[in-house]
Amino acid sequence: MKQYGANKATEFSKKQISVIYAAAKRGEIKIEKWVIGEFYDLADYYGYDDNNSVERAETDILRILESVFANDMTKAQELIDDYTEKTWNLMGKKAQSKADRSLVA
């Protein structure tokens, strides 16, 4: 993450996330709609990250992007599944009930 005083910024863009989205639309990987939405929300993030949750998510997303750009969809799928499971378990019941668990297709 880039540091700007007290604020931090993620180092990936919405354009890069669209590559993951396009791979999902082509059926090369499977990703739930709420997860891709979270990826887009975190792209170009600028703000506080007191508990380092954004930084941890950024690390995971950068690894996913690296796999997709290397055309290693098996590894990308493993990382997406891991991210989805980990993040789902951290969400509260209210957030879980609002999450769209259908796949991007």
C-alpha cells in the first residue's frame, strides 16, 4: 500500500479488476458477485486503514491478479476461493444476508 500521511491507498485499479471480471464472464474462473463488488470497492481505495484489513485484502487481491495475468486460472481460483471463505467468515450476519452469492456469469 502507498502511504500518504495518515491515509493509505491500494495499488491496483478498477481496470485491473475488470480482467478478473472478464475471466469470470468467459467462464474461466468462478467468483461470487459480492466478492467482485468488494474488489471494485477496494480498487483505488484511499483512506484510513487502522486495523490493516485493507492492506491484507490488497495483498490477497494482488496475488489473484498476478495469477490471472499469468493465465494460471487454477491458482487464481484457489486464491479466490480462499479469499471468499476467509472474508465471508469475518462478515456479520446482516452483511451476509445482503451479500449476493450468485456467480458472475
